[in-house]
Amino acid sequence: MSRALFGTLLAALLLSSLQAGEKGWDHFLALSLKKDIWQSVEIREGERVHNLDLCWTLYKNGGLVMHIRYDKYRYQPLLYAKYRLDTFKIDLFPKREDASRSTLQKPYALIVFKAFDERKREAHIDLMIKDYGMSEIFYEKGKE
């Protein structure tokens, strides 16, 4: 009987964590990206404006080659739709260490590769931002 109770509790925990997937984030966007089409997200931190641009250029053997620009920084991660290989983290609003902010409360964005649609040639990506209420975001459709 304890095994059945454990199984029920585990199933309930997994279901609640799946339902709360986007609830723990300040901003959540589900994107469908086509090849070589740039998606732009504007992140406003007070009066400062930060731009996050992303696109993908190659999908081969389950790996997605992405190009990401955030402010003056450029990244080119290779993501797979597998646990621990599907996520790229970007620290937002890099500043010198501030005594008023906990080291655990540094704003960041996660880009998560969810799936690739072979028929439509689209990559499905989640953009999740944890900024502790310090910004607003604006999403702009893709441009070639």
C-alpha cells in the first residue's frame, strides 16, 4: 500500500511541476523559429534598453546551431532536445557587485530548445526570463 501511495504522490508532484513550468518565471515566451529568421526581444530595465536577438542556421543530427546577440555580446550555442543539452543561460544586466542585491537574485534568461518540426522546418524554443521585477519585455516578430 505504501508503494501505491508513493506512486500517487510522485505522479501528483510531477503533474504540478509541469503545470507550474512557466509560473516561476517573470516572463515566458514560446517561439517557433524558422531558419535564418531573426527574432528580437527588447528588454527594458528602467530607462536602459537591452536587445536579445536569436536565430538558428543549422539543424543536423538532432543538434540546433543558434546565433544569439545580447547587447554587444554574441553567442553560438549548439543545443539538443535532451535534458542538460537543451538550455543556454544568459546573464542579464551585468553590473558590478551590488551589496543591495543578493547573489542569488541576478537576472537571467534561459533559452530552451524544445523540439524541431521536420515538416515545417521550425525550431520550437522557450525563452524564460527571471528578472525579479526589474524589467519589461517586448517581442517583435522575425525578420530576415
